Amino acid sequence: MVPTPPRLEGRIALITGASRGIGAAIAVAFAREGAHVILVARNTADLEKVDDTIQANGGTATLVPLDLTEFAAIDQMAGALAKRFGHLDILIGNAATLGVLSPMAHIDPTEWEAVFSLNVTANWRLIRAFDPLLRASDAGRAIFVTSGVGSNATPYYGAYGASKAALNMMVQTYAAELRKTKLTVHLVDPGIVRTDMRAKAFPGEDPATLVAPEAVTEIFVTLAQPSSRNHGDILHV
């Protein structure tokens, strides 16, 4: 039997929130499919663990320890990657924070601002910084991770839900501006997955009953391929 060729061979992919959970699983899956992955997260030790897994599978990665709410650093990262690679094939906007689950009227302003800084503004800064590099690719792909609470009002999820609703509109507006280009843009709602964020929201839940992050990576691999033609949709796993 002839082995199936890697689906992302030679692609360059940047993944935020890549130190654990869904981001780490996407990074490992992309590297297994032949992509060189750029792993972005705050925790260097956790990034190194993901890199160890990638290398053990024969893949390659570049580690970028970075706090995405330090917005100027996103521009600096884009400049450095432009000098090194000249383009970016795949951008995965995965990093997010839940914030505090609370009645809307009780949310502390600093908490609200922190949630929007990472979940919305950081992703806008990624779009702003990496749009030229994605357009320089022969088949640029930008994929952002959203949530069902961005479309369905859920009590006590006010800051998180509002931030995901804002992310949805921002990304879909960006997609609408790109319909005549080679760059495609997507939103993916992975559903209920065994992550630290889920454990924070439901501390009494048995994580063994939930889907593992590795189980939701296939849709990201599919959308990241040069052959993918989907554009502008919110896709649900």
C-alpha cells in the first residue's frame, strides 16, 4: 500500500495558545502532516513539552514564548517571521481566556477588559499583523476558535460570550473582505472538549467523560489544506 502523503507538507503554520489543550493538539497534528509549526504561548516549559512530542514524531517547530496581550510584541513577531520565512500559510487563533463566571452586573471592569484583550483585541492584532504574510502565501488560511456561547446567550458567561460574539463578527467581516483573494478565513466551534477552560467552568465534571483535544483536530487539518475552498463559515465539530 502506498503511504498517504502528508497533507500540509512544507506549510508554515502559526498557532496561538499552543502550549496545551486544543492548541497543542492542533500543533502536533499539523506537524505530523508535514507543516513547520510556530508555537505561541506564555509558558515556555509547556511549549517545550509540545515541542518534544513534535520532534519525537519527526516534526519541526519554532517556539515563541509571548503574552498576546502585549500587542506590540505581535507586530514584532510578524516582522521577525517575515524576515525568516517571507510568508505565512496558516494562522490558528486559538488562545482565549474564560474570565470569571458571574452575573453581568457583577463583572469587575478589569476582568471584562482582560477577557476582551485576549479573546478579541489580540486576534484583531494578529489579523492586522499577519494579513500581508497570509496574502503572500499561495493559499493562506486563517482559522479562529470560537464557542457556542458566542451565538447563544448563556447565563453567567457574559464576558466570555460577548467576546466570542465579537470575535465571530470580526472574523466574518474580515472574511467578507477577502472573497476575491486566495486567502480563506474560518471560525471553528470545537464543542465540549476536555480542556483546562472546561474544568474551570465545570469543576465537578468528570473529564474522562469528555472528548479529548486530539479528537477535534481533523477539521483544522482539513481547512488548512491548500485544496480547501470553505470560506467565512462558523463550522461546528
